[in-house]
Amino acid sequence: MRKKTINQAQAYLTVTDETRKKKIIDIRKLLKRHTKDEVLSFMELFYKEEQGRLQALITKDKTAKEINDTVAALFRLRMAISVMKEAA
């Protein structure tokens, strides 16, 4: 996989605030030990798990802040998956 593609996907998966950077998933580390297809499969599984988490959060408390965080993570995951699939 090209470095440019990895950088684009990782940019979607990195959240920055005033004090730190948080990586939802570190694609570079995963690609050192796994194939691109394995990493994509993992990301898609993680996406499905987060969808389930979102449904549980909504059922429990529709006003919870975690809903916003989960929706943002789902969007970022979907964008990173799309970038990686388009490069294939």
C-alpha cells in the first residue's frame, strides 16, 4: 500500500484536541504485522462493533455525550476504510 494512502487513512483516524492526539486505530502498526486485507477486515469488524455500541447508547440515554463521540468515530472509520478500498 502506498504511503500516501496510509497517511490519508490515518489522518481520518487521528483525533486532535488542545492537548493531545488520539489514534482511533494505528494503521501503520497494524500493517507492519498484517496484510492490507486483514487490516481492512479488522476495521470493518471494529466498525460493526461501534455501530452496536451506538445502538446500545441510544437505547440507554439519547442525550449521552458518548453518542457524539461514537458517531464521529464511525464516520472517521468509514472514511478511512473507503480511502483504503479505493487504493486497492
